[in-house]
Amino acid sequence: MASSGTTDIAHDLHASETHRRAFSVMPAIERLGDRTASARRYVSIAAAVAAVGGLLFGYDTGIIASALIFVTQSFSLSTSGQEWVAAALNIGAIFGAVSSGPVSDRWGRRPAIMVAAVIFIVASIGCGLAPTVGVLIFARLWLGMAIGATTQIVPVYVAELAPAERRGGLVSLFQLVFSLGLLLAFFVGYVLSGRPEAWRPMFMLGAIPALLLALGMMFLPESPRWLLHHRQERRAVSILYKLRGHHRDVRRELNAVLTVGDTETPQAGWADLRRRWVRPALVAALGIAALSQLSGPNVIVYYAPIILSHTGLAHSAALLTSVSVGVTSTITTAMGIALIDKVGRRRMMLVMLPFAALSLFVLGAVFLNPAPLGGVRMVLMVVSLLGYIFFNFGSLSVAVWLVAAEVFPLVIRSKAMGLASATVWLSDTIVSLVTLSLVQTLGTTGTFWLFGAINVIAFLFVWKYVPETVGTSLEEIEESLRAGMFRPAGPRALP
């Protein structure tokens, strides 16, 4: 007991000293004046540069849809071989997401993103030069490590930089750039599709956005919340002023971060995720993470060209359909970013998920007739396919990284986000490994209907477990967890 009491006293003294050092910088900040407009631009630029990590995610997720046709021809792959080439990235991403949490906690969000970008450059080149399918799978495992790390760190980094009223749109830039990466991948795949060994330059071109991310992060700040947690108060306050532009906003946010931080020990481990008061956030974030993939978006992204080519479409037509998928996902994600801080995360998902399910049910019905597609059936196939992308990407896919990045307390946010990101990738791996087998077992119709049913389950999950967090600061969300008010509805719900 004496040891525990000594620890508590030491923690209280540390908290008091942290407050004193942090607020001792404020007089100098107050003399700098109001720079709100430049601060808004600075936050937007920082979020946009960091979101290039989403371009890496999108490009390499999308390029396999185009490359897999030609990789299959080069290495005479079976269905199982195709699934493992596609899934290798996802398996690596699981390990990258989990292992990057402790790295970003110890060394900072910014250096961790830069390391991930360098790994991505090397792995992209390795994929393009792979002499055997074994080497290709190994390189894609490392590519997955880098992408998994990026999906863990970037949303947390942007969430910790952004003000509460803009956090939804800024964090969701990651998903918008992901959609742009998909579109770029589908376009590159279509343009290069007629060349021998076309898959090699497809993979190697992914090194370009990784290089841009590594260079861009050199000019961005560290997360002020990470700096405060690591006792670098002066630097944290200076960066926070650049991000907010007015001393009143800095003082208010600084006080909120430090006050919530006083209730935590300086270090936290994986065991802290089992705390009872953290459980509602864990259920909401991990549930959304799993359902964002189990609901089927990457069935379209990874395998649409192969599935459609099996129905009688030429390879070029199937790849062109993928380009339209990329355009639709980009438009709907941009729409989601514009609305998510106005409509809300929960409301968008509840409105759009039923239509995503309906689109898949219609898409499955189109393939009840085994005859080649044509005429009205072709139009209905394209409309329902793009309708699913519109409604799923505009709801679950926009919200998945945002919800996970904002609902966890600071002291375990990076580790928890790593777990959420790993859940995304594990669920995506399952989908990658079983989709073509499902098509062989259930048929195209049965497969699409199965994923439609999962979209219905996603709607019910959001309705029961996911509260609205729009316009709420990260510290207010943490306080609601501690008070038992992190609930979807009712008198004790998070406002």
C-alpha cells in the first residue's frame, strides 16, 4: 500500500509540474496575436500531406485487381494462388498495424509514418522485380506491413492535430485519398493492360506516392498531444498555437488535454484496453472495423474484374468497369467528407447502409440468369454495382478510420487504433481468401446476397452500439467513457 501511495503522490506531482511548465509558455503565445486563418490552412495542409498515406493504401489495394489477371498468366496461378497473392498484403498489414502502435507511442507519430513510407518504397520495387510468385508474396507481406502501419498512425495523427469541429472531415481525407488511390490504380491498370508483364510497372509505380509522403512528413509537426504526454510541453504549446492560431483556443485545449491526462498514469499497456470503462469504445470501434470489410467493399475492389470476366465480359471491359468503381468511390467519399461534420457519423451510416444492402441484393439477382450479360441486365448490373459502392463507401468506409481514431483515450489511443486497424486487415484477409471460393460454392448470386445480409447486420450494429461523436472534442469523448455515457441513445448517452 505504501508503494501505491508513493506512486500516486509522484504522479500528482508530475501532473502539477506538467501544468506549470505548459502554461508558463502562454504569456509568449498571447503576445503573438490572432493567426486563426493561417492556422486553419496549416491544419489543412498537414492533414492533406499525411493523408497521402491513404493514397498508398488505395493504390496498392486497387492495383491488385488489375495486376492479378496478368500475374495469374505469368505464374499460371490456381484459384488458391490468386487468393494468396491478394491476401499477402492483408496478412502483413495485420502485423504492421499492431506493431506500429508501440513504435508511434515511443518515437512519435511523425517518425513512424516516415519509416512506413520508406518500407513501402522498397517493397513496391521488390514486387515489381519479383522473379517468382514466392518472392512476390514475400514483398507484398512487407508492403502490407507498411500499409498496416500507415492505416494505424495517420488517422490518429490527424485526429490529434485537428480541432473538434473539423476533425471528421480532416480525418476522412484519408479515405478520400484512398479512393483517389483506387481510381489511380484502376486507371493505371487499364492503360497498361495490353503490355507484356504489365503487372511489374503497376506495382513499382506505387513507390511514387510513398516518396511524396516521406518527403512531405519532413515539414510537418509532431502531434502536440503526443508531445504533452512525453513531457515536451514547450514544443507542444508552440505547435498547438500554429494549429489553432489564437491563445484562447490554445489555453482551452491545453487545459482539457492536461486535465484528462491527470487521471492517467504516464505509461499504459495492452492490458489497459481491458478496462471496463473502455469497453464501449472498443466494441464500437472494432465492430465498425470488422464490418467495414466483411460487408464486402473489397469483393468489388479486388475481384470485380475476374468475376465479371467470368460472366462473359472481355478483360478490357471488366477493367473499365473497375475504373467506374474508382470514380464512384471518390465522388461518394468526397460527399461524405463534406457532410460528416454536419450530418454526423452515426446518422450517415444508418441512412446509407440499407441502400448498400439493397444494391447487393439487386446485383445478386442480376446473375440468377446464367446467360451472358447484355441489354437491361448489363445496365442493372452497373447501376447496382455502383450503387453499392456509393452507399457503402459513403457510410462505413468513410467512418471506419474516423470512429476508431477518436473514441479511445489518449494514453491508449495508438495501441487501440492499432488493434482496430489490425481488425480491418484481418477481416479484409478473410474476405480476400474466401471470395473466389464463395463464388465457386455459392455462385455469384449467393455471394452477393451473403454480403448484402452482412450490410443489414452492420446497420443493426451501428444502431445498437455506435453513438454520435460529431462536434465533440477528444477529451469530451474520453470523459463520457469514464462517466458511462458513451451510448447510442437514452438520457445518459453521449450528446
